[in-house]
Amino acid sequence: MDDLATYAENTWCPGCGNFGILNAFKKAVRRLETDDVSRQDIVITAGIGCHAKIFDYLRLSGFYSLHGRALATAQGMKLANPRVKVVAFVGDGDAYGEGVAHLVFAAKRNADITVIVHNNGTYGLTTGQYTPTSVKGFRGPSTPGGSVEEPFNPLSLVLAAGATFVARGYPLKLDHLADLFARAIQHEGFSIVDVLQPCVSFNNTYELYNRLATEMDSVPASWEDSMAAARRTDRLLIGVFRDVAQKPFHEESLGSRVPAQTRAGYSQRMKAVRRSLV
Ligand code: SF4
């Protein structure tokens, strides 16, 4: 029996890379349980898009967020209760388009959340418009003549913003991806796993990724080496690009305080509301 599954019917297209992400994440949760991380202490959130359906398919606690706002939600959850591990599932449009400011500042302040990006280079749910990671020439309903923009490199962006854990994975390397998820969740501070996710309906990249995805042997030694590895185009390197220790935002700002344990009761909150009205 799959005790992480829910009642929800799965409506992803057959062959979608999201299936690999879902299965790898379940593996990661089970692996973490053997390291004494309870699934009750893992809370999830998601944006809006095909990726976000993963929220419905996982029997875990969480809060469904808005398009581009999952990282703001995730940071709020972490600040309310720093004892939980917060995972935000986002799409490439979600994280690198509408929500890019949240992404940059979460990385900059080392917010202790894990960001899993279902990076398929298209807005799949709305039938294939181009996103910030679509390749130049990408054809879709909003770019019928082909996109004239170069895509940006999300790993370079978060490395430049100061991210302390940066990784890239591929759903067809399932065990490897599960390991990246588990390591990202265990990391104390901002962690991101950019997943090369083929969208079989609007951007089928399986052949390309099968040819180019290459596992790295080790974490690059310096920030400059991480940046160089992230920018390679002859190979799409997968693995951990950066993993450094730095005090996370909630410890800097809250110390050891756990706001969820000291929150005001109903009558105190009502008194505060009444005071604010006079
Ligand atoms: Fe997956 Fe693309 Fe289908 Fe969405 S449209 S479920 S991303 S294959």
C-alpha cells in the first residue's frame, strides 16, 4: 500500500516528467524517515500549474498557494514554526517568471525552505506558452513565430543571489533525484532542486535530456566552479552544484523562538482587533 498517496485521481498526461518527480519525492520522504525525520514534520506548498497537482497527490500537511507566491507562503510557514521542514513545489513559469522576486530574496536571506522546480520550459496547464526557460525559437500559442528571447539560466541566478544549496536533477534518474530531494530537505538554509522535467504534450525534451544529462562526481570546490558547471551547455550536469553552511534567516531573526507555540489565543486576538478599531 502507498501510504503517501491520496484519494485524488491523477490527471497528468501519460509519460509526463511529473510522475518521476512525485515518485522520487515519496522515496525521499521514506528515506528521511529512516534518518528520524517524521513525515508529520514535512509541510508542503505549491503554486499553480501542472506541477501544483502534486499537492493533491501527496498525503502530507500543507497549504495550497497562488501563482508565483508559493515561496512567500513557504517562508511564512517556516517563520511561524521553524521546527518543520517546508517544501515548495513550483513550475518554471511560477518560480522564474511571476515569482522571481520571491525566489531571489529567499535565496539572498537564506530562508530555510526547499524549492523544487518542475522546469519543463513551458506553461503546460494553459497549453504551452513560452516561459523564462523556453529555448529561443520555442513555438507556442503566445509565440507562433518562435520565441525571440534567449532563456536564462536559473542555477546561475540563484548562485548569484547567494543560495547555499543548489542542485539539478532528472526524473529518469529517479534514485539520484530522490537523493537530491532528501539532501535539499536536510540542508539548513535555502535549498533548490531544479528538475529537468519533460512535458510530453508541449515540450518533449526526453531525447535531448537522455543525451545530455550527466551526473557530477562531486560538488564543485568553489562558487566560481559551481557557476561554470551550471553554465555548461555541451552537457547538462545533474547533481549538487553548491552546498555550504550559513545561519538561516529564521535563526538570525527569531533566535530560538517558535511563534506557533506562543501565538495569542482567540480572546487576545479579538482584543487586539478591537484596540486597532478605536
Ligand atoms: Fe505534464 Fe505537460 Fe501534460 Fe502538464 S501538459 S501534465 S506538464 S505533459
